[in-house]
Amino acid sequence: MTWLKLTAASGRHPVFGDPGPLARASLAHPDVALLADLLPRNGDTYAPDLLTPQPGTDAQGRDLLDEQVAQIEAAAQEDLETQVFTYTRTHWSRPLRAETRRIAESGRMQRHLANGLARFWRDTLSDGWPELRSIIDQDIAHRARTIATHGVGRTLGALHPNLDWAGDAVTLVTSWDGEIDVTGRDLVLAPSVLGRPDVVIQVDTPGQFVLYYPAQRVGASRDRESGSIAQVVGNARAALLADLETARSTTELATRMGYTPGTVSYHLNALHRARLVTKVRDGRYVLYQRTEHAARLLEEDRDWYSGRTS
């Protein structure tokens, strides 16, 4: 959701930079666009909590993502209307779009939102997901050791400069004042990679109390790679673009790259939607070749590495 918000606002991440052409191309899908329309903008901070279900304790990795997408699709209509109609009216400086309201009232918004999230993740983040997940797992292991050694209070006080533990309350420096009684709720700490440097609290949904905080070491291993085209389109797609100076078929690329034809086809379709490759039919084959824009990205990448090593 953070990456989608950044893409929709034409912003840049402090570590990962431009979300890239694949992310922007994904916004053209109506379900992704609907999802983006429910994100805050122009200084607003509220996003419907149903879009970020509280992480469970059993599922791991991709299973956790699938579980959360399923939770979005299964959200109760009453909860959706409360969050989409009432809370946005309270927290937003802009009105809800008429088309978004119509879809919400139809009872079909949950399915569209779940599909939009799954599609945006598949188009933009799936290729780099193992690296992102590794950063999250390392942070969780570090926090667990800190809790075991120094206690929960020390951990809460070290999560973020705007967070502190007062002995009987969690305090957060934020743009609004208020006290929330969370007695009896589980406190879920969720490390965020793409949300850096912000901390977000999620308490509007009954029973939920989630703190999203920046994971440690985000960017620590990326200094060498900053500016690389692989950070814009993903490693697999960057490798395909590098091999597409000459027009090639899906089968030829699969043989050369060591991927299955299905995997190559998936990545080529994403690159084509982002206008980074062209395709033409040649008899029984469809040939793909990188565009001038893709060639410029590759050239800028080489120039950056040359400057770093000179």
C-alpha cells in the first residue's frame, strides 16, 4: 500500500527511489486505480484499515500475503461502509469520488480491492519480494532477541524516534492529540521496508493494535545498487531488457536466461505494459525488443556504475 501511494503521488522512496514504469503502468488497471483512490493524499493520513489487515501468526511469506488479500475480500460490508464513508469524511480534506462511492455501495468493492492489491503486488513487487522479506525477517529476529534480553519496554523505545514506552502507555508523536484505551488488545509490531521513514499506528478496527515501524538496515546493503535499473524493474526483468538489444522470442529468451517460458512471458507482458519492450509477429513467433526508453535506462545504469568505480 505504501508503494502504491508513492506511485500514485509520483513520489520517490528515500532508499529505493522511483517506483518505476511498471508500477505506473499497473495504475491503469481499474482495480488498482480504485485501491489508489482510497489512499490518503494532500496531507491526509487516514487509509481504511481493511486495506492492511492485521498480520496473523501462522502464515509466512507469500502465504501471509495471500491470507491478507483473502481478508480484504471477506471484509464485512458494514465495516467497509464505516471506514470508506464515515472515517474518510472525518479524516479527509477531499470528498469521496462518486464512482468510488457507487462501487462501495454495490457490495462488490471488497473483491475489486483484493484483486487490485494482488495485481499491483504481482506487477511491481513480486520479483524483489525475497529481498524485502529477508529484511523483514532479520528485523523480527533482532527485535525478538532484544525482547528476550532487555524486555518489551526497551524494544518499544527503540523502534522509532517518535515512539516511546512510558511504563504504562505507548506514546507516539503525531499530528493529532488523543488517548486510546487498548487494554486487552494484542500489540502487533510490524516492520516495514517500503514505509521508511514513517511510523503508522492502526487502532480504528476493534481488537486491532498494530504499529508499523521502519525495519532496520533498509538501504544498508543497497548503496552499491542505488540507481540500478534492477531497482526500477526487478532483477529478472532487467536481465531480459539487457538481452533484448536484438529481437527475440519467448522460447529463445527462456533458453538463454534459464527461465521457464511461462515466467519469461509473464515478465515480458509486464514490460510491454510499461512500454519498455515492443512486440511484433514474425510467422509463428512473437519477437520482443527493448524500446529506446529502456535502452536509455540501461545506459544510465552503466554510466552510474562507471562513475562509482572510477
